[in-house]
Amino acid sequence: MSKFTLLVVGLMLFASGVVGQDADQKVDSYVAVAIGTGGVAAGKSINFNVRITQYTGDDQVQDLANLLKEKGQDSLRLALEKLTVGRVYPVGSVGNDIAVARKKKVGADTIITVVTARIMPFVELSRSSRTKDYPFGFLQLKLNDKGEGTGQIMVAARIRFDKKKGSYEIESYGNQYVKAINVRPSK
């Protein structure tokens, strides 16, 4: 999972025709557990919350996709830093603003995709480590009709447009084996 062409990003984030993207929608709030399933995160878990106040519309997503395609990842990050459609946060922490949130019905399941402009600590930036080239966070939840389910998390990712393939790609930093489990609506 270190690198894959994310057709889901193309379909869920940068494509039109996603249903249920009304700005007037009620707040969606979920609780979940992030659990490391491999690497240095193996066996570690943390409770977290996702609160979406509105879903990103097709026009705005298309504008962001065009920005990425024309000006690259750095320009996309700057634009995402100005957007807030919700928040994802570990219990007891401030967390991160959600810049883009999409919701799509696929058969009986609901797929929620979230992208953040990842908060990078000063230490990370001052060391000029490779991780600063992965400025986004990515979360995708697959929920049943009760709003319960599982998901995938990329703590550090980069997004780019591959001109040769004509597709958007998302690449995870290293082998991030982080799953979202026990996802359920927050009361």
C-alpha cells in the first residue's frame, strides 16, 4: 500500500456526479479506533473522532483538481489550508481541519472520503525530512446502513496528477498499515 493509483480519489474527490453533497446537510459525526497493523505502529491504537459539518461540492472539487493538475501539490496544500468542512481528531487532542469531505452511496454501503492538509510539527520541518513531501492526510470510511464500518488511513500522503497516465495518484509515506475499526455514529 506504499503507492497506488487511487481511482477512488479520481472517482470520489476529483469526479463529478457524487450524490449527497448538499451544503445544507446535517452534521455527520463518527467515533472510531485507529489501529496499526504492521511496521512501527503494529499493535498500537488510538480512539479518534470525525466531525463533518458539510460536504465539498462538485465545483469546488473540480477547482481543486485543476489546481493540482496545473500548479502542483504545494498550491493544492495552500488552498486546502484555507478550507474547513469538519475536523478529525484523536480523543483529547485538537486534531486537524478537514479540507475536503465527500460522501457517496455504493450499493448498500456509504463511502466517506476525507482529505486534510496535515499539520507538520516544527521538528519535522526543521529536519528537512522526506515526510514534509507528504503534506496530506487521507481517511476513507466504508459504512453500512447503520453508519457502522471500517476504513483506511494514510497519516502522511502526497497527491499528484500523472500527466502520462492522465490520472490522479495518492502515495502513502512508507508502509502505513493503519486501519479504522469500530467506526460508528457519535451520539
